[in-house]
Amino acid sequence: MSIAAKFEIEYLQYLDQDGKETGKELPAFAKDLDHMVELYKLMVSTRVFDAKSIALQRTGKLGTYASCLGHEAAHVGIGSAMRREDSLAVSYREYGAQLYRGVKPREVYTYWGGDERGNDFADAPAHDFAWCVPIGTQCLHAAGSALAFKIRKEPRVAVCTIGDGGSSKGDFYGAINVAGAQQLPMVAVIVNNQWAISVPRRIQSGSGTLAQKGIAAGLPCIQVDGNDIIAVRAAMEIALERARSGQGASVIEAVTYRLGDHTTADDARRYRGEQEVKDAWERDPIPRLRKWLEGKGKWDDAKEEAWKAECDDWMDNEVNAYLETKNQPATAMFDYLYAELPADLEAQRELAASLDRTS
């Protein structure tokens, strides 16, 4: 019997859960310790931001919020590898990547507070996409962007992120299929946090890895330790360079864990065990990188406390800016749907305007 196809999925890790090097030669960026300190600081500030976000929601100042607790290495690794001219299509919790690219916490809060003006980023690239709550559709947006880059002969790459559950959607498969067929400059990152709300990874897919889903599309695939920022960033750099040089798309699976609830509307204690979560905290990406930096003499307790104080001040400023944002008039809901409003909606707009005037 002949073999039609055979494959292996590489697993990449540079730092183990104790912050010790695994013996692999470090990539060039990881030898720049000052740069690694900056990445660590962003991971810490992302966690401070996340804790403040949940506090705002719990006190009624924010709508439903999707936490990124435990994803900091994966998200910052993704964002820090990209060029500004590349495009990023996220789902709804990749704040570390977005903060690196210039999105402000006040913009995140404006969006989760129910105001679409939060998607109108002031400093992040205008070609980065808005948050995408419908599961998987952002992958098609990235594929479309990548096709445009290829047609224009621009050395740019479209990056999309999706969860383990989202990778079961037809939108994801359609996006990677066209990316493979057309050799598009795209990188699809599956951030596998083990839980699609209450559905565990073990019953989400029968495949040994989620990375191998890209094989059917003819794409290079790799699984990385998503709690090791060096591994995530290294895999991203290889995939981005491959795409930028005309060699097509890639699929990366970053294995991590959702340490918090799916969103603030969820209670994960109803469907997963205490010991599982306790074990996952042992793989927390932030202490891992901190231990490594401390071993290199680049971080200590004093620097940690000083940076956290800076983060607190930063977040106070961002929260105040959000809370001071004036609400839009009710008529705003009509202003961006049509070039010319149909008569029935024009009548509704006039009614909303009259209510605004009397309120």
C-alpha cells in the first residue's frame, strides 16, 4: 500500500514553565534583553488593564467584557512581530496585540460600553479591523485583505486570530482554504485557550493538534507554547517573513489557557474543575518571563513595583477619559447606515431627534 500523504507538526518552546531555557538557540530578538523587558512590561500592563476592566464591569460602568487573563504572551507575541503596515483582524480579547499596535484602553472601554466610536482608533493603524464578536468572520476579512495586498503587489501581511472553538467554523476553513489556493500573504493564529465558553478542547475537535487543520489547505503549520512569548514571537516572525516574500500563508496554534471566565457574563466554575485551573496557573506566562529576566539581571522586585505603579496611573487616566466621554445623541444610530435614509427611517430619526431635544 502506498502512502498518499504524511505529516508531522513541530512544537516550539524556548522557555519552560519555570522560566528556564529549553536548550534551543534563542532567536535574535530574544537576545536583545532591553526589548524583552519592554515586552514583559506590556504583558504586565495588559494584565493591570484587564483587572481594571473587570472592576469597571462589576461596578456597572462597562458592558459585558471578555477577559484576556493568561493570554498575555500569545497576544503580545503576535502584535510585536508585526509591522505597522500589516493588518490585524482580531476576535474580541486580543488586547495585548492591540495595545502594542496603539489601541488605547479608553477605546476598548468605549466599545464595550456600547459605543461603536471605540472602533475608531486614534493611534492604531487605520487598516486594523474592529473587534469581531461573530465567531470566525474576521478570518475572511483577513483573507480579503491579503488578496488585496497580493493584487497591489504590496509587501504586507494580514494577520487574524481565532480561538480553539472558532477554528471549527466554516469561516476559518474557508479563509485558510483560499489563502492556500491563492498563496495569500496571511497568518492565521489559533489561540487555543482550551475552552470555547463551556466546550472543552477535548470534544471540540478530533485532530491531534489544531495547527494541523492548515494541512488540508496546503499551509505550513506549527504548534507553539502560547505561554512562552519567545516561541510565539519566533513563529510569527517566520510566518510573516514567509508571507511577505510571496511564499503564502501559515497557520500557528498557540497553546495557552483561559485563566478567567469566558466573559463577565460567564461563571466557569459551573463547568471546569478547580484543580485544572490551579494547574494552569502554574503555567502563567508572566512569572515565566519574569523569572527568565531576573536570571539575566534585567528585572527585580523594585522594578516590578515601580512599573505596576506606573500602570495604575496610566489606567486611572484612561478610565477617567472613558468616563468623561459624552454619549452620542440617539440620532447617531441612523447616521452611518445609508447615504440617503429611506422615508420610514427618516421619520424614526426625526422622532429620536425630538426625544433628544426634550431629554
